[in-house]
Amino acid sequence: MVCEQKISGNNCKNGCSGLGVCNRELGECRCFHGYTGSLNEPFGKEVPSICPTNNCDKTRAMCFCGEGTKYPNRPLTWSCGFQFIDGEKEVDWTKVDHDVFTTNGSIPGWCNVDPVEAYAGKVKVKEGCECNYDGYEGQFCEIPVESVCINQCSGHGHCRGGFCQCEDGWYGVDCSVPSVISSTREWPSWLRPARVDVPNNFHDSGKNINLNVVVTKKRPLIYVYDLPPEFNSLLFEGRHYNIDCVNRLYGSNNETIWTDQLYGAQMAIYESMLASPHRTLNGDETDFFFVPVLDSCIIVRADDSPHLSTKEPDNLRSYLTLEYYTNAYNHIVEKYPYWNRLSGRDHIWFFSWDEGACYAPKEIWNSMMLVHWGNTNTKHDHSTTAYWGDDWDTIPSNRRGVHPCFDPNKDLVLPAWKEPDVDVLSSKLWAWPHEKRKTLFYFNGNLGPAYDDGRGEDWYSMGVREKVAEEFGSSPNKEGKLGKQYANDVIVTPVRTDKYHEEIANSIFCGVFPGDGWSGRMEDSILQGCIPVIIQDGIFLPYENVFNYDSFAVRIPEVEIPNLIKILRGFNDTEIKFKLANIQKIWQRFFYRDSILLEAERQKAVYGRVDNWAVEISKLTEDDVFTTLMQVLHYKLHNDPWRIQVHFNKTFGLPNQCLASTPN
């Protein structure tokens, strides 16, 4: 369809003083970490970190060795500059370890350690000192590398430790939005080809002029809010652990290193939305509004960034995250006219953490929630995590409301992120036939307090993993016992080997059980072609409210755990082959190919590099996670009951000439 887009030209005061990016749609500055719009308060809110000496970068709450050392820009991460309690691994945060500044090679140090001498074993290095900050490589952070930014600033900016510093004429979290002073030749593919209408007074001095352009677009149309950076960029910039909440890092040659961060799905969806042909800059014509709050970054940083810690009762990360979503809601209601038109029903929010949208504020519950945890609360009507900081039971109802965690009539469970492993993909484990799968049932993961190194809480995994292990455990527990119904062709173990993916591919059925909320076992099963066996009552899995799960999966009630293997042995070869064949048809819908290919295009454009993973991923042609999401949204566009009841001045669906005429 043909759509009108607005290319904005609003200016910001003082050009944001070179310390931020101007959102030219609103004419507001998006300030870098540690800065606000006030000259009297350059560092914004309190942003101290716990640094051993006066060497804190207060703009980012990060610690460095500082002046007077041989390597002043070397990070002092986490506990590096503090002493340990005698005889223990616990850190004493009140006592500075001055040895990290030593120049004596016989004493374990850090800030004056020469990497060449250290690699040669000539000097000692303090235990616990590591290179954890983004933008560095090498054990001693001696190699500067590219930091991780959303879409790596789309070729129109510099990634400033996680915050895109856009070139003049561009703005947005990933510098993908052109302003009126940009060159049309450089516009992104989702804005081309375009017809540009230039007003007669466009070149008048001092005027803030917007351009109207006409572009052919795909439905559903999605408007992505350019939120203030505290909801996205600032959560990337200043990460104390480079792996937190991102799906990739960069190596010593700026090559892509994919992570196994399950929460990386949130970043993947965000990047795909921003680069998608479904994206529109015209909120008046859009079908859906995407509100990009990165809750996975909020939660992991709440543990190591004092300025993010909540002052609410019990210091819950869940409460802190609820407040972030509430603040985002307040922002879009104040700055944009779109929410109140339909009470937010056409808005989309992503809650990626362990219990999904359980702690969504009541103000936004009308919207569509993208989650990994589809708890309808029909059975488990309370917080199911065993980690105290994420418990949402004590959040007051006047903040959270009384909604369930998931509503299958409006929400959608998306797959978790899984690392694009070249060896696994090239082995085509998903295609292994029934005859090659020798293990009847397989589950590998934490089995709780009965096992060495198991989680200590009895309620971890809602007790599901513990009950399965009690019946069918194939590894000895702390008492040296196997499961009561141990069988040679059943594997239930906490012991992980380097053949994990092959072990799944060698199995017919694979367990999908909860952890602290969701786990990544559904994705592991599907991507290796194993039939998922789901045991979590009333909790939806990815796409379960839109796919026919009976065609490729098995659901077993929690009360039937003792009969698990008996039930699975009851499936005949025809039924098993039917389910395996269907998994082969849908497995790519559990894989984030679109986001991965965006990175492949960037690596080729910037460095001329085509890595093995890019070659392997480019061979995949079936619908992936993002395409599946767009298909679901397209269906909702035509079939959501509330859309049918509301009159829209829009053209979608069949053209009028294709509709059968009906007599008056």
C-alpha cells in the first residue's frame, strides 16, 4: 500500500551541546549517559558506582585505574579493587585492595601489569580482575573493539559504548531516521523508493520545515516510539558486564561473537522492527505501536548499578521494572496523541524477563504483551520464581492491578534467543530421523536441592524438575540414588557435556519444564528436532495460542509426572514420525534469522567480511521468529474483535471490487 511519511526537521536547543542526539520529531535531546538537559546538573541523577579510589567515571558509573597508573583507562570491574574477607571468596566492600595498583611484579596486581609480561607468566595478576566492560578485548582490555549498539547505528553514527552518537541529519536509537537535512540517497530501504514533496519555503532561513514523502509499505504498519535513552541506550552504555542483555559482542578484529544470552531475543526483535519494511514514521496511519523498553537490561543492571536500584519495599527488581514501564507509559501519553485513541489496545510491549508481564503496570494491560512466559494464572496464580528479587506477589495492586501474567486472547509468547551455532546448523540436527534417535526421553538441567550444585529452593521450577528427577533421574543424587523408575533409554541429568545438542538430536522426546519462570528448553528441543514434552499447567509456550501444538508436541499435566514414561511409550511409530515431520516444517520459526542476517549485512558492508555463520544462516529460507510475529499481527489486524467494532478510516484487506455486492 502507498503511505505518507513525515521527515521531521525540528531543532534542539544548542544542538544538545554535543552531548546527545536531537530527536527531530519532538525537538528534544536524547542525552548521553550522565548528562541531562540542565547545565546546572550535568550528571543528571546520582550515578556513583562502587570504586576503590577516586577513579569513577561519573557519567557512566564505571570504574577505571585512573591517573598515576601505567594503564589509566583499564577497567576496574566489580570486586577487582577490593579485598576479600580472610579465608573466603566474599568481597569486603569497605576495604580497598591497594595491591591492584602495585608495580611489584611478585605481588598480584592489575593497573600496572604489562600484558606482554603477564601472558609470559613473568608477573602476577589479582584474582577477580577481569575485562568485563564492553568495547575492550584481551585479558587486560588492551585491545579496543567496537561496542554493541542497536543496529550498530545503521551506518549513520558512532557506537559510543552502547549509545549511538548519530551523524548530523540522523536520529533515533539506531540513527536510522533521516531528518530533512539528510541525503535521500542514504535513506534506509524501508523509506525507499520515495516521492518527496518539497514545499516552496523549504530553504527559508530559521524555519523548522517537515517533508512529506510517499512510500510503498507492507502491512501491518508499525510505529516504533523513539523513547528517551533511559529506556534503551543508557541501559547499554555503562553495562558492567559486557554480555548482559545483548545477543552479540565483538572480537579483537571486530568480528561478531554471538552470545548465548537467552534474553537477547528482546534486542533481536527491536533491531528487526527498526529495520523492517513494516516500519512507518506516520503514527496516524499505523496499525500497531511498539514501545521499546529493555527490561532485561534494567533487571541485570539493577544488581550492579546503584543509580538503578529501587527504593521501594523489599528492593525488588520486579518493582523497579514496573516503574520503568510506568514511566514509559507516562512519556508516550504526555508527548504523543496515539495512546488515548484506543486506550493502548494497538500498542505492543515486550517483557522478556523470567516471569514475563506478571509485573506489568495496570495502566498498560490493555496492550499486547510479547513475553517468554505465558502464565495464564489458571493454576499458578502467584509468583513462580525462586529468586526473591523477581517476586511480584508483594507489588501493591494499586500499581500492578489484578491482571494475569498472560492473556492468550491478546498476547503472544515468543521464543528465547539461541546462539547461531555453525556446527549445529550445518549438522542439520533438526532433520535426524526417528531411526537415528535412540533415547526415548531426555532432559538436562538443574534438578534442584537433591543434587550437587542444584538450586537450594524446594519451590524452584515449581517442583516440576525435582519430581521428574525423583521418578526418572539417570544421575545419582546426593544420596547416590537414581530415580525410582530409572530406565536405560531415559536421561534425566544435571550433568552437561559438550555434546548437549547431539544428545537432544539423539532423543525422541525432550522435557520442557520451567526454571525461574521460563527456560530455553522448548527452543532447544525444536531446533534439534526433538518432540517437546511440556509439563507446566496453564502456562503457554511460544505461539501456543496460534499453532496446533498437538501436531508436534506433547502436554502432560503435572499430576501425571509419575506416568510420564508410560505415556510416552504409548505413542506408536506413525504418531512419532508425524510429530517429527511437523517439527521439521516449523523449526525456523523458533530462530531469529532476520536479526542475524542484519548483522551479516553490516559486517559485509563495513569490513567486507562474510563469516561461516553468515553463509550458513543465508541458506535458511523459511519463516523465522520476526516473520511469524508479523503474520500474527497481520491476522490480529483483521480479526481482533475490538478492531472489528471500531471504525477505521484505513484501507486494508480486500479491495472493494473484490467484495461481493450486497443488496440494501
